[in-house]
Amino acid sequence: MNRKLDKFEGSNFNAAVSIIKTLRDSGHKAFLVGGCVRDALLGLEPKEYDITTSALPDDVQRLFKRNVPIGESFGVILVLIDDMQFEVATFRQESDYSDGRHPGDVNYTNSEVEDVIRRDFTINGMLYDPIEGQLLDHVTGQDDLANGIVKTIGNAAERFNEDKLRMIRAVRFTSRFGFKMDVETFNAISENCALIESVSKERIRDEIVKIITQNNPGNGIKLLSETGLLKVVLPDVHTMIGVEQPPQFHPEGDVFVHTCLVLDKLHENTGGIYSPELAMGALLHDVGKPPTFEVSDRIRFNGHDRVGAGMAKGICRNLKFSKKQIERIVSLIREHLKFKDVRNMRQSTLKRFLATPYIEEHLEMHLADCQASHGMTEIYEYLKDKLENMEETEIKPRPLVTGIDLIGLGYKPGPLFKTILDKIEEQQLEGIVSNREDALDFIKRNFSH
């Protein structure tokens, strides 16, 4: 069918068209393929443009001098135009996926139909000819897109056996677009979910992050659970299911329901613009509740912030997050109960709390946490007001004295130095001392040599 897609525009699209024209002028077939076609049909602006062609990798490299053979054995060449890059892949057939990801046997073909039927999902298997303005759909992708269905191309179990990560990708596309999953596709995941363990932790991590930072993150986690994948990739999150909470504080339901709501509120509040670290913090902020569950005067989770921080460190290490990312995620979990005490904090303690690295992320998680439970956001508003009306120098003042000053006063370097400097910072934050002379006098009066 002929159909101009309005979202195909801009410099990236024009550059992609120029690649296709060059390939066509050299006697090769060439089309836009995959996510860019899907997104344009949904009225979304594509983030990247992939091209599929009958040209062999050597032909592509000959025609485009600025190239990187990122997957030459699979017929994938990265073509560079100005500061843009495009994956150009040769039509191919694949078989013998012995490692559950890479085909052991790749055969190039001149047929675009043979190429698309080895792809993952029907909504990702459509082609677009930007020269003729023609959409080519050999896999019922357009119908499934219109009906809001995520379905594999061909036999679902076979597609997942070729690349196990496709099982999580099916969940991601379903939740991101608010679609439903085809029954055969869902059943194939449920029956084969344990096989996801053979996929590298890095690839699993990347898919989880996409699920919790894109549309409908809470439903994405729920669907991971329904398919059986959650119990395999994030067993500690799965354990939250059915863990009751005190209804006076959590009328929404159990810990798992609450966590999914927090993710949804976070996405809603930020307009979908937030870091993977904040998303993981929200996902794991109550991961310490199941092991600390107890019933006394009411349901309690004593120390779940501390326990959860330790568990989150292990989970994130297993998923191969970087050390800096883990520190940021763990801090969100370790500090999230401090908010309930802010009105009783001394000025120095409050200012130190406001000086916490990435405090804005802590506030965003606290807001979502409140909205997903009791609904009281007064503390969030109180702290936002403090941050907006305090000068940065009030929260993070320059030190009045240093270790060199202490040596000058006759103190010997050692643990006492930190005690003295911390005390002076506290006095400074409380507004008791405000200059170097007062600070030195305070030290002389309160600390012996």
C-alpha cells in the first residue's frame, strides 16, 4: 500500500533516504525497517533509522567510505554521515542458534521477505520504501499494530529459542505501548521463562531499565511477574508479591502493588524523564520489607531501609551496574525513611540531608512513594520550599577551618581531626559560628590537645 508517514522527517530521515538512494542507484534493494517504521505508524518520532538491503557487506563498505563493520559476520555495517550513524544490514536467513543469541549459520538472500520473517515481532517486521512512499508488510504487522497486539513472527517458541532475550523484549513492547500480548506468545514465554538465565546479565539489565523508564513501568513489572520472568531475573522483587502492609499507611495493597504504583507515579511526575538509577531505586526501595516483615501491635518492617540497601547492592552487582551507579541506587534506598523525621531535625542535620548527592532524585522518589500509599505530600513540599529558598552556601558552606589550622593550634593529626571539623561544620550549619576566628575560638574552648 502507498502511505506517506508524517513522522518521517528531519536530518536523520533525510540522511537515511540518501543511503537508500545510493544503494538503489547501485542496483540494490533497500528499505527502512523495524522500530522506525513501527514508531512512525504510531505517530511517534523515530529515535533511529535502520536500513535493510540486498547489498552485501563489501558492497556497503565500498559505497560508503565512512563505515564501521560492527557485525560484519551477520551482514551489519554502521554507516556514518556527519555526526549521524545508521545500521545497514544485508537481507539474510539465519539458523542454528546454539548459544541462544547468535546464529551459527547466516546466509545472505536477495529476498526482503525471507529477511523479515526471521525477525522478532510482527510490529517490528514492516518495511518502508521512502522513495515510493510505500509500506511493505509481509507479517501482518500493521494489523497487529492497529489492534494493539505484540506477537512473534511465526512460531513463538522458535523465535524465543533463537534469542532468549526476546521474551523480556516482548514484555517491554507490550507495556511501553499499552498493548496486549498474543496468547501463543505469552504461553511460550511462560513455558520457557527459565531459559532467560542463559542470557548475559548486562543484556537483562538493559531490558529491565528500559521497562522501568518507559511508559507503563508498573504494568511492565506486573507482566514480568505474570509470564514467570520476574521470579527468574529479579527473585527478590517477586518475593514482594503478597507481603501485606499496614492498611492505615498503605491502603493500596501489598508491597508489590505499592512498588508498581511508585514506578507509575514516578513516570507520571517526571514526564518520563528520569535516570536509570532513580528507576532502580524506586523498583528496589522496599526490597527489604519481605525479610523484615513482623506483626506486633501492627505490621512492621523494622530496618527495612538498611536491609534493603544491602540487598540492592547485591542485586545491582549481579546485574553489572557500575560502582557509581550502585552507590547512587543504594543511597536512594538507604535514605528513603529519613523523610519522615525532617520536621524534627536540627538545622545542621536538615542541611546535611539537603546536601545529599542527587537530592532531587531522593525527593522525586519520596513524592512517588507518598502518592502510591497514604497520599500525604507535605514533607516533599516543605523540603522543596527549603531547597528553593536556601542559598547553596547555606546548605554546603565553605569550611571555616582546615586540618592545617588544627596543626597550627598544636593538635596532632589523627581521628580527632575529623571530630573537630565535623563539629565546626555542625556549628556553622546551626548558625552558631560564622567566621574563622569564632571557629578557632570554639575549638580552643572545647577540645584539649
